[in-house]
Amino acid sequence: MKFRWMTCSIAVTLLGCSTEPTLAIPKAPHGGTLRPLLGQSGSVEVVRVDQDDKPGQTVITAYYYDSAMKPMSPMPDSATWKSKDRRAGTIALKLTGDALVSAPFAASGGIDGELSATIGGKAVAVPISLR
């Protein structure tokens, strides 16, 4: 009887009594790709919007958030997207409302690259892959 009780208490201890805190990963409010800002508190959500009226054209929209997932203040007034594809150029994103938005550009398949902006006087670059 003692053996069963010890075996059960050891099993419970090993299986369910963790003191590790659980990490809550916030959801991207606009359904995009959410990435932490390296070296900064906060994150950026990048959304790819394919243009229905312009086949083969897409727009990149970036939303910057503080550590509480509230819109960053002040918001960067511009950003750039640099594709990993050497043939593609750099795409500028401009502040429009509460987001930074690119002009439509030709894109087929995945978009892989780096989003860069200046936040608090520091250049911050985040690798992003959009499908």
C-alpha cells in the first residue's frame, strides 16, 4: 500500500506540478504575422493583402505595438521592406492611419525579407516571411 501511494505521489509531482510560468503568446489583431522587435519592447504585425482587382499585385501593411499590444506611440512614420530576392528592390511603407502601408507591387508566391524602421531613434530590423 505504501509503495502505491509513493508511486502515485511521484507521478503527480513529475506530471502536473510545474512551477514554470506559462508564456501567453498574443494573437495578431489583423490576422497577420506577429514578430517581436529585437532590442525593443513591443512587436510588429505584418499583413500581406493580395489585390483582388489587380491579379499578381500585393500590399504589405505593418502595425507596430508596444509591450501591452497597444498601437505604438509615437508610431514610426516610415519603414522599408527589403526582399531576400536580389532582383527585387526595396519597397517603402508610408504611415496611413494607424499602419504603415506599401504601394501595390508584383508578388507571386511567398515574400521573404526584412522589415526595417526607426523606433526611438534606433534602427530596428525584423525578418519576416509572408505566404
